Amino acid sequence: MAERNEKPVVETLFIDELETYRATRREKDYELIDVREPREYEAGHIPGARLLPLSRFEEGLHELPSEKELLFYCAAGGRSMAAALMTAESHLKPPRIINLQGGYMAWDGKELFHYPTVRLLTEKASLSEMLHEAMNLEKGAYRFYELSSSVASAWADTARGLVQWERRHAQAVYRLLEASPSDVPLPPFDDLFQSLPGTILEGGEPLEEAVKKLKSFPESACRAFAELALDIEYRAFDLYRNAAAAAKDATASTLLLDLSEQEKAHIRFIAKVFASCEA
């Protein structure tokens, strides 16, 4: 259990462990929260779950009890992790914050997507190299959203917005590069950004794999695209947070935490998309 004066740690519980969890606790000790949209909830939900859609999560955060363990789930685990992170960063300090990995799709017996684990940026030898790699990861996400925006689909407008987000975030990383010590002259932003391969997304997934998933979606699958985008952005947030914790010097840690803070804006942007998705 986290100390009351510390930010709670987000824990993971697999959906097939939920019944055991519930059997070993009194109902008054926890709250099960469905963060999908109302029509998803009405079509089917885990018994006993209350609804608080991610698209209105921040404004409804005050509705959650701080004295109970909070368990979040969505369709597969992306939206619920975003909700869990927002809760951990909020004024609430519940005894535990738990993301139910797999979500309703696993509870209902459906197949899930699997995503690779990201590597820490602190494997890089210097702060400059670490920031170059961070910028390359931003380029990967930029390329993915740029491709997504070129497809005639229900998510094209969202993707175009994310293209701009990623470019601005890459520019923020570039400003950090400008301020970091290095013996190598730094080219102008446009030249450097253009030269980066961007074959890995900022969440750690190969661009090629993400594009395969994108091509498997029907043109109307706005929600499926938003789930994938949210997973990418959450993993970017997680990457920077973990790298900050593992960083060997305070400057690198502070810079990485700043980048993780900016990723939360991406998460909030995508969270609002779910309310407008029809499928």
C-alpha cells in the first residue's frame, strides 16, 4: 500500500484474477469503474461496475471515493490505464489504484492485442544521445499519425491533430537538446527531424507493426484507432516516467519528467475522442 503522502503506484491485475480479488474483499473496500462510453456500458459490462467515461473523467474525478481501492477497466486496458494514471496524479490518494489488464474484451472472452515492452532511454551513454533517441521516437509517432491522417476514415481528423501534437513535442525535445552540453553542432530542427528514421513509435512499438494494426481496422473504426493511439501515448508516458526514475543525474531525470508531463496532454486529447466515436 502506498504511503498517504506519496503518489499511489498504479498496479496491474489481469481480468481473470478479478473474481478472486472480489472474493477476498468486502464490497465496501473497493470500487469497480468502467471508463468506456455509455453505449459500450449499456451493451454489456462487468456486474457491479459503475460508469465514469474517460471522455469526462477529469471533471468526474471528484465522484470517486478516496477511502476505497479503485479498479479501472475499459475494452482492453488502454483507456483504463489512462484513467488510473490521472487518478494517481490527482488529489485522490486511495489505498490502491489498479488497472484491469485485458478489460471487458478479456472478461467477455475475446482476443486481445499484445504490445512489446519499451526499453529505457537511460541505456544511452549521454543526455544528448538520450534526447536524440527521444526525438526519434517522437518522429515515429509523427509518421504513424501522418499516415493515419491520409486514410479516408472516421479517425482522420483526430490523426491530423496528433500529427501537430507530435511535431510540437519533438520541438520541445529539440529545445532541450539545444540547452544540453554537446561537442557536436546541432543542425536546425527541420533538418534534424527530417533526417531521423522514426521506425519505432514513442511507445516502443515498431512503426511497421502499428501500421499493420491500422490497416486491419474498418474505415469506421474510430474507437479502435483511439484505443491504439491511447496505448501508444500511454506507453510514451510510461517510458519517460520510468527513464526519469532510473536516470543517473538530476538534470536528466527532470527533463524526462517534463516530457512525461507533456505526454499526459496527448492522453487527455485522445480521451475526449471516445465520446464522438460511433464504432
